Amino acid sequence: MTAYELVAKVKNLPPISQAALQLVNLLDEPAVSNEDVVQVLKYDNVLTAKLLRACNSPYFGLEEPVSSVDQAVLILGHHQILHIVLTLAFGGAMAVPLAGYAVESNELWRHSLTAATAAEYVVNNGIDINVDSHVAFTVGLLHDIGKLVLGQVLTPEHQKSIRALTEDKKSARWEAERVVLGTDHAEVGGALLRAWNLPEDIIEGVGNHHQPVVDPKPKLSAVSHLANCLAHRVSLAPELETYATFVDLKVAETFSLTPARIESLTDEVRNSCDRVDQLMGIG
């Protein structure tokens, strides 16, 4: 089956707020204003209520209570609001257990938030690429969303075959998926985002995060690939390595990432993980 056929086959994915999807599309606009964000959010009462609850949580420690979206955007700025809204909108969908990946509740969500934090950090501090940090955060957040689809279609036979290919580090998980299924969770994620009519650069960043594009110039997938590797490195003990922790050589060369610099970035992202815990707590 192709990635698009798999996406079409799955009918019971958790619903995603249309307002949140519209906000992702706003990221591609040359200049997003506070009013643009307010206009999108005012048509989603549920998301607005969650946003106001989050803004009044201890995470922000605001002295005065926030009672409207206009006030929230004015106080925190639309960039911060975008982060909160995306976290709230996708958190419920991605906090589910995935038996096909042996993933417990919240594991995928924690990894996704860590990758989002890593992606935002590296475009601000670690690598030379002309990518908006809010776009980087979004692609990091969504890079593994294809696992929600594959988690529903993987049969026990599929899982057995994939495990056999990955034993003794013969194949990476995504490579084994391609052998068994004809596609992988990254490509499926890109297909899902295209079905949601999200921007092409974010689709590329998700769909190619295991096969990052750096020629003739690095694309968003190079950022999401690096962020994914850093997120996996953060979650493992220092002495453990897997395919998921290895930065693609082309990406490392393009961004001048020595082993020492990768280790330094890992430590810097690890030190930011208190933010991940806080973001998980606002939902």
C-alpha cells in the first residue's frame, strides 16, 4: 500500500481542531499579526477555553487572570500563543499508546515535544539555515505523526516481520517499515499532512525526516532529522546508541556538526526538557 492509501484507510484518527490547522498554515504567511491569530481562534470555543485555562496555569505565572483570546495574545504574543495552541490541539491525539510501536501513553507526545524544542533551539542557536523558529517547532512537533496511522494498520504479522529486520541492528525501524509495508511512518505522516492541506515545507520536513534533503540547499527535513536524533539522544542513557540517534553524515557536514558539537547540542536540549514537562502539563 502507498502512504496515501494507508491514510485513506484509517477512519478513526483523533480529531484535530480546524483552527489549529489554519494556524499552521498561517506560519507560511510573510507577516502574521496578533489579529490574524485572534480571528482564527474565535471560531473554536473548545480550543479557546483550553487556551485560556493554559494561560492561567502556573506555567506562565501571570499576575492578572487572562479572560479573552485578545488579552492572551496581547500579553504573551502570537508566537507564544501559536506554540500553546499547537501543543493543546495535537496533545490529545499524540498522547495515546501505540501497541504497534511498543509505545506507552505519552511516550510519543513527550518525544514529539522534545523534538519540537530541539528543532526550535537548533535554528536559533546551532545551525545555519534560514528557517523560522516557529516553523521548526511545528515540524518537530509533527514529525512522527504518521505513527498514529501505522499504529492502527500494523498487524501482528507486520510487527513480527519488522522486528526480525531490526534485530541485531540490521535495519533501522523506518527502513524495515518500507520493506514490509512499502512505505514508512515519515512518508505516511507527510501524506496525512497533505490531506490536511498543510504547507508544503512542513509536509517535506515531516515526510523526509529520515531521508533529509540537503542538496542543493538544506530543506526543513534536515532540521527535523537533526531534532529527531537529538530527541532520541536525550531520552537514552549516554552509553546507548540506536539508528535513531545517528545524525546523517550529509546533515552533519552541511551544518558543520562535529561529534563534540552534537554532544553539546544534546546537553543543551536536555537542559531545556523542563519546558517539555511544563508543556505536557498545560493540556
